[in-house]
Amino acid sequence: MNFLKEKVKKYQEKKLSEAKQKLDYYTEIKNHLEKQLQNSTKEESFGIKEKIEKQKEFIEIWSKNIIKINKELKKLKS
């Protein structure tokens, strides 16, 4: 049984690492777009604002995934 728990734990840790990387990626893109927004014209700003909203959605999704994975890891440690 411990063997199976260890395999699941390693898998969850791998997924947590991937989720954190994706969260960082989408956060970087959002920050870059926000900087672009400051230097853009009114016409350009509409499209950039839409992209920023999309990135915020991705950030929210990956944040929730990280929370779920952390809960699973806590269950395994118990």
C-alpha cells in the first residue's frame, strides 16, 4: 500500500509543479499585456483588455488547480 501512496504522491507533486509553471506563465503574459496597455492607443487597448481578461481566467483556473492538488497531497500525508 505504501508503494501505491508513494507513486500517487510523486504524480501529484509533478502535477503541482506543472500547475505552478502554468500559473507563472499566464501571470507573466498578463503583466506583459498590462505594460503594453499603458503604451497603446485607444483602438489597440480594446483588444489588449480582452487578452488580459482571458489571462485572468487562466490564472484563476490554475490557482484552483493548485489548491486542489495541495488538498490531495495533504490527504496522502495523513
